[in-house]
Amino acid sequence: MSTTGFQALKRARIHPGHTRLEDSLLPEPYKKALKQLGYLTVEQVVSAARIAGPRLSKYLSVDIQPILRSLPLALVAPQLSAEVEFAQYKFGALLLQEVQATMPRVDLTAASHIPAPRAGFAVGPSGTPDVNLIPGMQPIRDQGGRGTCVAHASVAAAEYYSGAQGQQQDLSEQFQYWNCKQHDGRPNEEGTFLSVAMPLLVSDGCCRESDWPYNPNQQAGNEGQGPPPPAAVPDAATRKVPHVKQLSPQSVMEIKDELAANRPVPVSVVVYEDCWFPDEIRNSGDVTMPFPGDKSNAGHAICIVGYEDLPGEPELGGGRFIIRNSWDGLWGVNCQFGSGYGTLPYAYLTTYGTEAYSID
């Protein structure tokens, strides 16, 4: 059939010098199986094998190491600084008990979690996201050694909202986390919920960073690190947002609609070591899907700040979200959207999303 008048389906951009799986020397059955997990390049596979070789071999039903050693690129690894190489990453999005009890596992035979492309989808230039709110975001922050990702994700959305109103503000994650610990019923437990954090932006607001600067270090016996300075609470009361909207955390279309309306979306997701922390993923920020049967009781909050539909990448769920993390430049070091950012497959959110909100 002639393709005259039609554009090729848009695909994910890969890093210069990297090799797409379909162009590699890997046996065809393994290419197909790896693409089902969202792997796009040989470098991603090699990097994953370094921290999860046995699980990767089990998934493919073959010892992967001899195969990787036969590849020309088998020894190539991203050049990470010592600071990044030995970085410790904190989470902090608590998972409700009902979420933990029903936490799904990857089903590679089911396609029901993959959203259908929108009718009449207009393909943009390769590498150009459909929505990108990063220009309106504050600089990437670092939660350090504390489980404060929820505070960082929610404050990022509040800062974007204030900027969109013509009032650019640097708000205090320190205040937001302290306030969450005052209200979440778990004052001595590390982490909190977006379902607590987002409504507090409406009822209590959030003070300026200058009123209560963030402390990246834990304080023994004082999870929230209160009390706040005298000026913090009254200042926060002058910086409330008008309304927050709870979204379905696994609805790609609902979240895309918010982003298209210039509203960032803080979300909480279940995290897995093998798809967040291989060197290549820490370098690119491009999260893959976990291996089938992997278990996790850890949650992490991030702020979704854009998306790109990729009809040519059905294994990703037909596209991916652009995510803002809170690990400074120690993760997503060379992300195509900027250091500290990353991408999350639509299929990941539809399987592992646990909370989602926006400010409107």
C-alpha cells in the first residue's frame, strides 16, 4: 500500500549514539519481549542487566549475560559522576493499605491497559512533545535524605499555578511537609499522601521558601521538623490556591486533558528498582516497565508536566508523560527535557498510578 500523503507514526527519540533494539544483533524473540517492557535501546538492556541480571534472564528464559557479551555495545555505560553513581534516592509517597493489597503485576499478554490513540491525531515532529509545561516550572529541587516527594510534587504544581497568575513564587516544601504531618494521622512515619497535601494548599496555603527554607536532612524524633517560624503560618494563609481536582490516577486521557489545559498533575506511583535505577535510566530519565512478578511496597510522588503521544511505540502504551522529579540533577542527568526530568510510559501509569491531582 502506498504511504503517499501519510506521515510515519511518531516514535520516541533516543539519545545520540544509542542503538534501537530492532537495529541490534539481539535475537528477534528477545527484542520483542524486551520491547514489551518499554525498552527501546540496547543500552537500556545492558544497564538493566547490571542490577537485575537474574530477573532479566528469568523473564527471557535464557542466561542474558553471554548474549550481552556478544554485542559490540555490551561494555558501553553512561559516564555518571561519582556523586550520581553513589546517590541514595528517597521516596515518601505512602500507599494506602487497599492499594498495597491489590497492587497489580505486569501482564504482558493483556493490552487493555494501553489507551487507544485519539482519533485524528496530528503527528508532530520527532522529539517534539505535544504538551510541555517545563518553561513555567521553577528549578528542579532536591528532597535529599527525607521522604518528602509528596511535598515537592504538590509545591511544584502550586508554584506553576502562581506563575500562571503572574505571581511567580518560590514556595516552601519544608512548610508543606510539616503541614502534611500535622494532618495525615501518621506524625512519626516518613512520607505522606497527595490526598492530604493537595487539599492543604486550598485550606492553609504554603509559605515562601524564604520564610522556612527546606532542610534536606532528617531530624531524629521530629519527622515534620516543626514548629514553623512565626511568620510561616500567616504568610501561607495569603498564598492559597482556589481549588484542587482529584483525578483518576490511572486515566491517561484525564491527565492529558489537565496538561493540555496548562495544569501540571502531581501523581503518586509504585516504584520498582529495575525500571528506575539502572545507570542508563538514571542518565536518561526514561523509565521502563518492571519485570513480571516484581514486588514493591514503595511509592514515589512526581509532577507530570507534559506528554508526547507516540503511536509508533505501542509497548509504551502509545506515548509517555514528561515527569519532574525531586532528586536534583542526580537522576535524569541527561534527560532530553532537562536534567532532573524524565519520562514515564502511559502503560506504567495505567498500571501503577495510585493518586493524581491538579490545581484549577
